[in-house]
Amino acid sequence: MIDVNATASRQHDNAAKQPHDPSISARLAAIIAAMSDAIERLIERHGPTAVCDALAPLLTPERIARIDHVLAARLESVAIAVEDTYDPHNAAATIRTAEALGLQDLHVIEAEKRFAPAEGVTRGAHRWLDVQRWPSAEAAARDLRGRGFRVLATRPDAGASLDDVDVTAPIVVLFGNEHAGLSPAALAACDGALAVPMFGFTESYNLSVTVALVASRLAERRRAHLRARGDLPADRIAHLRARWFAVGLRGVVGILERKLA
């Protein structure tokens, strides 16, 4: 039997030391997906509490406390979406930014270009959040709107600023790629738009910088409105806690299969 967890760890270490190679990223993504699927099946079959109880003896109290601290600050009512991201380093930086700001969901729209972050640049951030892939901006906007989100585009000529945006309801902000910005279809799918303030001669920020500026301010304002650090429901916290307990443990799938048999 192949230990997908150990294999993924070795592949990730190797990828981090090499220039970005799409073939390496694809292989690593397949291995990580297989491991994640196996862990998800175990959580679904046995429940998050049983998984946490099985893995807790393998974690230090400090690591468990850190996981609980981060979970308490996670937001699902502020999300970002990127469309057809070309640069793998920008894609990776977007993941790092979203995770560092405590956003749990990153939506990637792959109408023309597959989202393929440079593995070494994410610094492991991809393991802590949920990346949801969409074939079009219309599909993403329709689903998110159905979940109560207001869908906003970023565009330089928008009349609303970051401080004008209504944060009393869930919000997702769409960002275009490095070359063309948001597509006409994506703009048409949005409920409105916002602009990021600029005061120099430069016409635009780097994609990852724009994501950081927008997400940081909106997350800050949303938390102030909620009067809470995070807003994940209890069932999602329990599920993520079980998943995060498994992160970084070599052979974790085999360990769980033995302990929960």
C-alpha cells in the first residue's frame, strides 16, 4: 500500500526546492487530493470527534491550542474569488494572503486558465483553507448569491471604496487576472463593484497586493460588525478541526484506519 501522506510530504519538499513546473504541480495536486479524500472519508464515516480523539495523543498541547485559536478567528462570510490567474506565484500569494487573514474559502474561476499555484510559495497555506473551483464566473456568482453573498467586482473606475461597501451581509469580491482584469462575463455576473485607492502614477497593483488590501480591510470591517473574531458554524469548526489535526502527520491515513477499526 502506498503511503499517500508520506509521499505527499516528500513531493511537497522537493517541489519547494525547484522552479515552478506545471507537471510537478499536477502530480503533487493529485497526491494531495487522494490523501485529502481519504481523510474526508474517514471523518464522514467515524465523525470529527472520533478522528480528533484518535489523533490528539500525537499532537502537542500547543499545536492543538493553536488550531483552536485559528479556528475561532476563521471567517466564511468574507471570501475572495480570482479569475483565470496566469502567474503561479501570484496564485500562491493569493492563497497565503487569504489564509493569513483568516478567510476560509478561496474561489477560483477557471474559464480559460487552470489555477496552478507555485507549491513552494504557498508555504503550506493551501492545507488550511478550502479552494472551490468553478468553470465560469456566472456559475460561481449564482451559487454564492444563493448562499446569501453579495458579489462584487474590483475595477479602477468603480464609485464605491472599501469603506463604502456594506459589510452587514456576507460578501465575496472577484479579482481579474494580471493581463486583462475581470472578463466582461464576470463583470456582468456581479452585483456591484469597488475600487482600490491609488495615489501614484502606477495604474494598478500586483494581483496579490490588491487581494491583500481588499481582503484585509473588508475582513476587519466584517469582524467589527459581527463583534467577533470568526463566524464559522459549530459543525464546520468540528469538521475542520478533525482535518487540521491530520495535517503534517506522516502516515495519518493508516494511523486512523488502525485506531478507528
